[in-house]
Amino acid sequence: MKYYLIVGEASGDLHASHLMRSLKEIDNEADFRFFGGDLMTAVGGTRVRHYRDLAYMGLIPVLLHLPTILKNMKFCKQDIQSWQPDCVILVDYPGFNLKIAEYVKSRTNIPVYYYISPKIWAWKEHRIKNIRRDVDELFSILPFEVDFFEKKHHYPIHYVGNPTADEVRNWLKEEGGGWRENTPAADSASDISPSSFLFPPSSKNIIALLAGSRRQEIKDNLPAMIEAVKPYMNDYRVILAGAPGIDADYYATFIKGSGVEVVYNETYPLLAKAHAALVTSGTATLETALFNVPQVVCYKLPLPKIASIVRRYLIKVPYISLVNLIADREVVTELLADTFTVDHIRHELERILSGPDRDRMLEGYAEVSRRLGTQCAPDNAARLIYGFCAQHL
């Protein structure tokens, strides 16, 4: 069958590439055409646009690049019409993908499947109307979304498991010397063979910095993170996880002379060796938890006092990190808006380097892991998508 996939950022490229591999396992004639990235390209098929042509974040960048975005959207619609796939698979990125879903549903008979459902529980809840109208089947990777969609909005969805949990679990089995259980007794460096890492044995523990994947996020968050860890530079190695697509020169403007190291394409090895981490909100918070690394979640917002007030009215959930949302309680400290300060970051980091606060966080991580379960998300989603496609033919 012919599958047309659309992703808009690096995480979507990763998750979609695994979904494609799973589809190939059950469909020997799987043919892919996609808006995606290098990981999807490595699986096979035809890439018609790279996600970098779509990945604009924030009002100003979107407005500045609006002609490019609209041009790509028009091309995408025409390309789907021309290729006539057996289904369209949308991966997150709702601003673009819901427009495509509306077009496909109104102009064609091609089924639309949404893998990694839009996070409308956080904001823009009105999008449920578009989803109900334009999406044939919705696949969730967060267990709490089931109640939101099914109980609150009476829209049935499929929880297929969490691909980040799959990826971390598989990496630890294949590269890390075995799965490290999320228990309070587990030390952040235990059960992990250092031979496969870029991080040789050292007398110093590591503080990891995960400052986001976009330039604006890095610009907003990294300087405060670096300032916060300065008192620990003599006792810890501080290592920054370089994001795909961000060149070394850009990072150099922030880390030059600071003593902070940077590594690329080694986030999992870094987390496997880290003792603690400062993390910008996003999938990275969940990855850090699954590696059992105590963390402080840091996310700078413009006009912090105003942002703090606006957040109470616009954001529909009490937390921004996936860790806390899945646990349905505060497991990790979130510093954003008016609480995002160097002093607060430093204070919270100190609390999790040792002692009871660190132990309590590890206990919370164990609950998060249990709630996610052990299902293989891409395998489950691929099986369902293939079945739905076969019924539609």
C-alpha cells in the first residue's frame, strides 16, 4: 500500500521513521512518500520536502516565513492529489497537519490517520471540532489523553504505547548493557557499560544540559542554565546535548569560555551517564526521566510576569512537562515565567544532586514508567493503520 506521511520537526522524523519500519514489517509492498527528515529517508521511499522547510516556531517566525509555509502547504495538497495514497498519516505538528486533514477529507476519499495526537488538552481545545470532522483514526502516545478525548469529548482514540519509552528501553538493551529499572535504589551510572560511550570513566559526575532543539529555545534557556551551574564546574563535568541542525558556531556564542562541553547525536549516551540534568520542556523531560536522571525543567517565557498571568487563563493543564502530566502530580520542578531565574534553577539543582528530594523524584519516575506500559507504539500503530487501510480498499 501507499502511505503519505507528514512531519514538521525532528521528533516527528524519529517517531515516523520507526512507524515506517513497523509498516514495512507487515506490508511487503509498503511505498512511502513524505514530508520528513533524514531518519525517514534512511528507511526508504520518496522525500518531497525536508521538515526544516516547515519548522517555524512562534508568532514572529511564522509570520516572517508565511509565504514559504503556504507554498509548502499548497504543494503538499497537490502532491497528495497527484500521488493518490491509500492513506495519509499525520505526525503531530497540528498547525500544518490539521489544514492538510481538512483538505484531504473535503476533496478526496483518502482516509486520514493521526499518529501522535495534537496536544489540544493544553490549549486550542476547539480543534477537537476539526479532528472529529477530518481525522478517521487518532493514535495517542500519552495514556492520560484517553480520558480527555473519550470521556470529555466522546471521540474514540487508540492508546498504542509511548514511542519514547520504546526508544529508551531498546537503546538501553542494545547499547547500555541492559535495561536499568526505574527504582529509587538505581544509581544514574549503574549497570551501564562505559565502553560504548564518548564519555570515558572519570572521577567527576556529569550534569547534562538539554536546552531545546530550536535556536530561539536555546537562546532563551541556555545562558541561564550555564550561569546556574557555574558553582558546580569544579566538581562536575557539564555537558550540553547538541540538537540536530544547530551548528557548533551557534552554541559557541553561549558556551565559549564557560567550561561547558557539547556533544552531538549522543543524547542517550549522555543521559545514561548523567547524575542530574537541566532540561527545557518537551520530549526531553520524559527521556530524562526514563533514563532515571533527576532533573529541573526550565522554560523561559517573554514578559514573565504577564506570561504567568496569561498562562492561568490560556493553558488548560497544571503542568508543562510530560513527566508531571503522565504522573498527574508534581514529580519534577518546573521553572517557567516568573519562576525562571538563575537563583531558582541553581537552588532546585542543588536539591536533586543528593538527598531525599532526589530519592522522591526517582520514586515518581517509577510511577511514570508504570503508567506508560510496555507496549511497542510503532508496532501497534502500524498494525492498526494497515488493518484500517485494508478495510478501506
